[in-house]
Amino acid sequence: MARVGDAVMLKEFLTEMTNIAIPLDKYTIQALVDGLLNARDIDGAVTILQDLFNQHSVLPPYTSQLKILEFALSNALPYEAKRHVEFIKQLWKWTPNKFHSSEFQNEVRGRQRNKKLSKEALQKIFAYYGYELRDDELEI
């Protein structure tokens, strides 16, 4: 479904999985994000990534986050890219609570230290596509 960009079926599949308590993992989320991007639903990809992080404590591989930025910027949607930067900023300031597994805590900490998701790297991605990401937009 992800390869052909069947966004409707992907969302139905996600609903069914959560309704019957099938645990989500990073590969499930990666497939959902990829499928939404293949359907050119960049807004949906940004939203689903943030929702699943907040509701299910799960993240796709970091490359999916870069892919969202690249899709948004290459499709002249800098505001969607900046919306995703807001999510990345949420990861930078995230702190665990007693409900977060040690595996998930390590995953988020890895994102916080990932140089490809740093302020400088994000500004370079934006500049590559001809957009500016100002320092004040990256303040936490």
C-alpha cells in the first residue's frame, strides 16, 4: 500500500491496528510516512508522525524525517517543512516519563544527538531548496 501511495487504505490499516491493539514499530510508521509521501500527502505524513509519537511513543527511522523535509521543500511547501521542523524541535526538548521504555528513550536521545537533524543541517537542507530557515525559527 505504501509503494503505490494508497493513503486511504494506509489510514484504515492504522486504525484497524490500533483498534485491535497491534503494537506499532518504527517500520510500520516508516511505511505509513512513505505511503503518504507517495500519495503526495505531505501534511498527512507530518501529522501522522507527530500523532504516533505523542500517542504511541514510536518513531520511524530518522531518514523518514529527512524525507518529509525533502518532499515538502521540493514540492514548494516550505510551511509544511517548517511544521515538521516544529516536531523536530519537540524531539530536541523531549524528556522521558515513567511510561517510556528504555528502548524508546534511547531512540529519542539518538535523534537529539543526530547531526543530520541538527540546526545547522536543517538550515542547509532548506538552503539547498532555496528557502531560509532562520535561527529564531529554531529556538526551543
